[in-house]
Amino acid sequence: MNRLLLIVSFTFFSFACNAQEATELFKSGVKKLESKEYIEALAEFDKAISKDKKKPEYFLKRGETKIALGNDISAIQDFNKVIELDPKNSMAYANRSSVYVNLKDFKGAIEDCNMAIELNPQNPVAHLRLGNAFSKQKEYIEAMKAYNAAIKLDPYNLDAHYSRGDAKVALGDYLGAVQDFNKAIKIDSEFGLAYLNRGISKSFLGDKAGACIDWSIAGELGASEAYDYIRSKCNQ
């Protein structure tokens, strides 16, 4: 009896230690993911999952990391695992939809977004991803509706403002696009693509000087396409 009790106690202790270590590894992985150290984050999530395979959040964050690394198929497998462990996980569907967009499976992406929204109508990421799926199919009016919903839920959502600005450019609403890119830049002053596309919008509005300034900033921030606009539009 004492031996059995000892075995049970040791097993419980080992499980508790593994769970605690997995938690610490997961927290470390999240920090590395936030600082865009994707390879290091992936290694931490792998270790955490090896010690505890029952936590859906571990697979969710590993899937997000794999998206950042371009490992789309493997990311889908992680999101599938999240759904298996937690069928009502709205973020798993929202994240999987972004991979489907990358793979040009827009029908699958929209279905996942709709499921994510059904599970949690207050999930701004799901609305954002729905907008992206529509935008990729050039259904900009539907995309705008989704971006509006995302911004209503999360007024400081950088991607939603930027993507809505892109949709407005496609619809010819250049002034509205400038306003969205302004908001994106206010949220992240080093977002080069926002300067690039604000410059394009200003160019359509006849503000050549403002456009050229934006393209110069965009180039300095790493948006190399800006230099093509400077050569063709500004150096004349």
C-alpha cells in the first residue's frame, strides 16, 4: 500500500512539475513571439507542448508563430488541434482563415471567419480576417463592412485601419483612405506601408509634395517600392 501511494505521489509530482515547466516555456514563447523572435518562439512552444499536450493555447500560439514563419500547412494542423481540444475557440477559426487566404482558399477562409464570429461576435480579429478574405477576391464593399465591424470593436486595430485604407483606394475613396492611413500611422509611426499607400492616395488627390514626402519616409522605413514612386513621380 505504501509503495502504491509512493508511486501515485511521484506520478502526481512529475505531472505537476511538467505542467509548471510547460507554463514557463509557454510564457517565454509568447514574449519571443511578441518581439518577433519567431524561431526562438517556435522552439519554446515545441518544448511546452512536449510537456503538456492538452493546452489549446499552446497550439494556438505555435500556429500563429508558424504563420509568421510561412509554415502554413503546419499552422493549419495546430489550429485543427486547438479546435479538437476546444471546439468553441473562436481564435482558432480566425487564425486558420488567414492561412486559407494565403493558400487562396477563400471559401474556406470565409467559412472559418463566419464560424469564428458565430462563436464570438466580439472577436475583432475574425471580422478583420473576413475583410481580408473579401479584399483578396476584390469584393471591397463586403470587405469594408467587415473592417468597419473590426474597428468598431477595436478602434486601435492597426491592421484593420490599414486594410480598410487599402479597400478605399481600390474603391477610389482617396480622401477616406488618407484618413485611415493617418490612423494607422498614429498607432504605429514606423509602419512603412502606411506611408507608402498614403503617398499613393495623396498622389491621386493631386498632392504631389505630400506624396513624395510620404514615399521618402516609407523608403527609409523599409518599404523599398516607395523608391520606384519617387523615381517616376517625384524626380521630374
